[in-house]
Amino acid sequence: MDYLVELRRELDAFGAALHGDLSAPVAHCGDWSLADLAVHMGAGNMWVVAAVRERHGRAYDEDAATRDPAGLLAWYAKTADALVEALSADPGTEAWTFFPPHTVGFWRRRRSQETLMHRWDAEHALGSPAPMDPALAADGVAEVFDTMALRMISKGAATPPEQAVRITATDAGLGWTHGSGEPVAEVSGRAEDLLLMLWGRRPRDTPPVTWTGDRAAGLAVLAGPLVP
């Protein structure tokens, strides 16, 4: 997957959403408005620029943003350009990250996924979320289990599950097993629906995802928490 291409597309789509009502509430981000989400995204972009160029994680600064609508759009666009430029370095280049691998490649993937989810949040706030690319969404599901859930366990924010659940993306032809032993249940659906479920944008026990086996046990495995 060419993460830079995916990232640029999602960054631009998020930026396009900022031409909508910046006061619109963002349903799955606490009490944030769309303007607040824009500040979060732009500050996060520059945080990663510093992580790559200066190799530290101390640069998250929401105060750098203006709340003037036109100024906010221009500022966000500058942070998006700066992020893509920084991540154009060789993916094997050393960088500060919050989880292995400590490389630019980590941030190419993580930032693509962060932007994908918040692009959906922004468009959802405006009432018209565009579909996710199935391959990118499936990669996001994989990231939940190979990075985010492991990080939550390593931080002591979650415990390793004692049972296992199988997760199957029907449109991507991919599957993952989370937990120990034979899966007690399986949850399946489109990669987008699975990703939205895992990140708390959709309920875990209702359509459009489908459960088979011991659903209660499977839900307990996914209770994690899997993500921050």
C-alpha cells in the first residue's frame, strides 16, 4: 500500500470538509465541534513532523491554531503539506514513535489511519460520510490488533484476553484472530464497518456486523479496551 498516496487523499478530503459548518458537533469525539477536530488534526500533523525531524514527541500544540474560519483552513492545509513532506523521507528513517517500529514508515501508516477515521468523523458531522477505501480500512483493522491493542496492554490500560475472537473483513478477504486459543466467536462484515466498530463509532453487537459463536464471550474479548 502506498501510504503517502492514501494519506494525501484523506488529508485533502478532511480539508474539504472544513468548508462546511465548523460549529457542527462531532458525535464520537466528546464535546468537540468540527473546528475543534480541525485543531486536533493540524496539531497532530505538526506533532508528527517534529517526531520525524526532531525525534521527540513533545510538540503537540493546539495553541498554534487560529479559530478564525479562513485562517483555520489555511493553517490546516499548511500542516497537511508539512506532514506529507516530512513523511516523504525513506520509510526506514529513524523517528520518534509511541510504539515500534521507530521509523518514518510507522507514521506513514498511523497518520493515514488517523486521518481516515477523523475524515469520516468530519463528514459524519456534516451528515454525509463518504465510503472508506476497503484496503485502507482493512489495514486499519489490522493496525488495531498488531499495534493499538498491544500498546494498550503494554501501558497497563488493558489485560491480555484469555479467549480469542476471529474478525473477518468480507470485502477484503482478510481475517485476524485476537486473543489466545481457538476463537470462541467470529465477527464479520465490511472492513469499514469493522473499523468503525473497533474505534467506537458503531455498536459492537448490532448490524451491520454479524456475530457467530459465543457472542457474549467475543464481546468480552473486544472490550479491551483495544484503542485509546
